[in-house]
Amino acid sequence: DAKTTQPTSMDCAEGRAANLPCNHSTISGNEYVYWYRQIHSQGPQYIIHGLKNNETNEMASLIITEDRKSSTLILPHATLRDTAVYYCIVRTYTGTASKLTFGTGTRLQVTL
Amino acid sequence: SAVISQKPSRDICQRGTSLTIQCQVDSQVTMMFWYRQQPGQSLTLIATANQGSEATYESGFVIDKFPISRPNLTFSTLTVSNMSPEDSSIYLCSVGTAPYNEQFFGPGTRLTVL
């Protein structure tokens, strides 16, 4: 699986949009971009994933550049409960195997 | 989504002993995984638990240290054998669901080895 690079930490004011970047310059054509987050002392929570089109769900939006070498996770209106470590993961979709390789992630701190 | 429970939620164990962690899912799933998260670190995959066959271990993890069972499509166990303080971690069960290839995580088991 391709390697990802994320900033170690970021701050965001409550109510503002949180934009979390991720670089994955070695991504190949059949690899998806996944985002998970881990709130302190809990298991990771799935947020969103995409291949090449932008994706949106009730939690977030995922913007993938045209060359697919980077992406941005957007939390449109961050709240204090969004404080967590956010992991960007590139993974090959095989239809049966679901192995995820976690990097170090971005620690997002949402403040008042 | 799948609802995953783990037992125990936490434990404190003595060096040299073994602990078996249980993972129960509320629906049948194809893939089950075990991860370790050492203090202050990211998650590391230990092994993939295959129903009806031997688990597949990642580099650096061996069956003698982390034996795994997968008797059916909703249950798996991970045993941490002959524990040392370096085994103090959170151990997480995870499952993969078709057809969207999402993966969900249990709440984890926090293990402290004295």
C-alpha cells in the first residue's frame, strides 16, 4: 500500500471548517483513500473513503486532487467532539481483503 | 455497520501469564483482524483471522506469542502468551464487511502487564 504523509497536529476553532490534508504521491490506480479517526481511548471510527471522485457523507467531505496524489478531509462545522487523531490511509481494494495500514495521523484539536 | 464487543475491556496481568481476548460481532463477517496500539502510538496489524483456517500473521508477529482462533463468522479470540511489560497495549478487534469494503473497530482491550 502507498505511504501517506500528514501534518502531526492542527488546531481549529469550533464552528469553523477543519481541512485536514494528506499526501499520497505514490498512490496507484486501484488504491482507495480512506479516512478514520480515533477519539481518545476508543476504537477508530470510519469516516469516508473515495477513489477519484469527491465524496460527501453526513460526517465529512473528501476532496481528491485530479492527479490523486493528495486529498483533503473537510469537517464543515467542527465541534469539540471532533477533537481526535485523524488517519489518512491508502489501501488496495481487493473485494475480500480489508487490511488497513495506519500511519501516525493528524491530531486535530478543536477549541472554543 | 457492525457492532463489535470485546472482553475484557481492560486487565492487569502478571508477567509470564497469558490473557485471552474475545471479540464478538453482531453479524456474520468475512474478515476479522487483530491490531495492537502501544502507548502513544498508531495501530499495528497483528494478524488476519480466517474462519476455518490458520490466521495470517504480519511481519514481527508469531503464532506462538499471539495464537488466534476463529471458530465461526461472528467470533474470534486473541491470546497474548507469556506476557512481559512490553505487551502492555490496547488490543483491537476489527471486521471487514462486504460489499463496500468498510472496516469497523471494536472498543479495544487495554492490557497492562506488571
